[in-house]
Amino acid sequence: MVENKVKNYPWRWCMVGNIVDKRFYGEEHEIKSGVKLFSPGTKVYIAPHQWGDGGDKLVVLGKSRHKNSLIECIIKSKHICNWRLKKIYPSKVLDRMNYSKYHWWGNDDEWKECIENYVKDVKKYLSNNTKILKNETVEEFLLNIDNMNTTSKGLIRIQESLSSDIEDVVEYCKNKIRDKNCKISKEGRNWICITDDIKIIVNSCSNTIVTVKKM
């Protein structure tokens, strides 16, 4: 454990990622959704290496799967996707970093450059690791379509947007995406699916239908 000796930063640079949608588990390579403490797609704030294990395990902050509160814990780095740089302003997250028993990033240019280089290395490693489940190509996205879902709030948004009495919104979206005329592209963390003057936006980590818009 590395003690966080510098506290009360007014802001910090930080590495951020999302919990993977699916992962292999056990000798039989059973497919699990998310990880024990975090749901698929959960945003996590990632601390620097605390030990000399090459970054296999990392300290993260994120909202717990079981409680709507921030928890700080240790997870395997291979269970994180969409690595990126973020500036953390005054918030509950910054407070937890400032008073953490672990070491977190600082707020000068050296820390920023360190994170940027780290993100590049991680992305290269993940792209070459065949044991990690991915959702980066259109083919992989379509293979995962049966796992597509939405939230209760998302369901309301979609129904209001479509102005329709569609009984099964998720199945409706799946069928639209499966249509051979559907144009699928990736923008940031989301898949954009356009067909029949409708735009369907799907989170690439959690396969959650974020929204549906008429064009």
C-alpha cells in the first residue's frame, strides 16, 4: 500500500475508464457481466500503480453495483475499457482522492503527460490481447446484440421519442439494428445506428440503449 501524502488538491488529473460489458471467468471461460463490485459500463477513476506488479491490479473509485455510493477498491486492469484522461474538479470524487489511503494523480503537466502515455500503452496492450473480450468492431457489436438492454429511465425516454405504443422497445431496436440497411458507426463510447430515419445510440461498454431519436 502506498500512502497518499499530498492531500487537498483543488483539482487533479486522473485516468478514467469503464467496466467491461463481459469478461471470461474460471477455467471453463464462463462469460460474466461486469465485475463483482461494479455493473457493466460503470465509470471508474483509476489510480497510478501502487505495487510492482506491472499494473495487473489497480485501485479504482466508482459507484458500487449494490449501493448508489462511491467505493474505493482493487480490481484487475483487464476488466476496464475506454481508458482516457480526465480533469477532476471539486466533487465527492476529488474529496475521496484527497483523503484516500492510496496514492492518486497530481495536477501538474508531468502527471498529465504520464496519464496520456499510460493510456496509449494500455490501448496497445488491449488491442493485442486475444483473451480480452472486445466490442470494438461492427461485427463484434452485432454478435453482442442479444445482450442489448436499456434502463427504466431510458425506456421512458425512448417511448416518448418514438411517440408510439411499441410493447418491447429493446426488441424493436434490435430488429432495426439487424436490418441490412442500418448504417452503424462508432463515436467515442457509443455505437450510432441509423435506419428508417431513426438514430439509435448504444453504449459500447454496457450494450445499453442510451436513446433513440427521430431524424
